[in-house]
Amino acid sequence: MRITSTAIADLLLIEPRVFGDARGFFFESFNQREFRQASGLAGDFVQDNHSKSARGVLRGLHYQIGRPQGKLVRVVAGEVFDVAVDLRRRSPTFGKWVGQVLSADNKAQLWIPRGFAHGFLVLSESAEFLYKTDDYWAPDHERCIAWNDATLAIDWPLHGQAPRLSAKDAQGVAFGSAELFD
């Protein structure tokens, strides 16, 4: 497994070693010992989530304020543009975002630490998205920042199309009025 920092140091791109031949491929999608050695993080995950979405679906920007979650995210079918936003006021990258294409083909994963908002846009006909979390879903603590917040100015690859949003995501709050992390 190769782990590299992104433009936000705590946000890590994880690329597994893939072994392939004419029959197909094999790779370890997660190995706690290697994850810990390479990243210095415990990798104590308590919940796995799996979603399937159609082209143009944008989910996010989600986070939990009182019960923050670290997330290890990947795509097992299709392709997404995955975004993480630093919501930690004391961070030198506060309010900055990183976008990364994750796909079944590149098998890349993104480690999104606690204190970040997360979202993704489906670029392929459909996509299946998997993520591990290091704390349980706590709906009372769930928050959503507007995907199109002008302050964040995320460059979603929408190509002139409007995203398909849930009612909750369509009502996301402005970054300037969102609850944030210290």
C-alpha cells in the first residue's frame, strides 16, 4: 500500500498494490497493520457503509459535529469526484478542500480524518461507494454544508449540468454559518 499526503497533510491518498493477470486482479482493500505503519493512524473502524448512486448524484457535504467520524472511502463500481473540506478552525488549511477522482479502475482510497466535511459527485453511469468509519452514525449530530457554497468554491466537474440532490443536501447551510470544529 502506498500512502501519500494531499494538499491537506492529514488527508491521505491510499493506493493499494494490485496483482493482476488475464484472470482478473487481487488486492487487499484494507490491512490494519499496514495502514497503521504507513499512516501512524489506528484504523479502528466500527461501521462499513455502501451506497449506489446514478450519474450526476451529488451527496454532501456531510459531517457529524458532536460525534465526528474519520472515513476511509473508495469506489468499487464506477467513478466519483470525491471532496473533503477542512472544518478545523485551528488548522492551517481551514476552509480548504481537496478533490480526488476515485474509481473502480484506479482502486484509490481517501482517508478523511475527523473534522472534515465530505461529499462526492458520480461521474459514471452509476457508482458504488464504500466507506469505513471510526465512529457510529449519529443522526442528531449530522450536519450538511451547501455543496455550492461560494466561500468554498469547490470546482465540481458538472460540465454545465445541475447535480441531483437529496432534499437534505439541497438545504445545506453556508460555510460561514456552519458549526465547525476547534
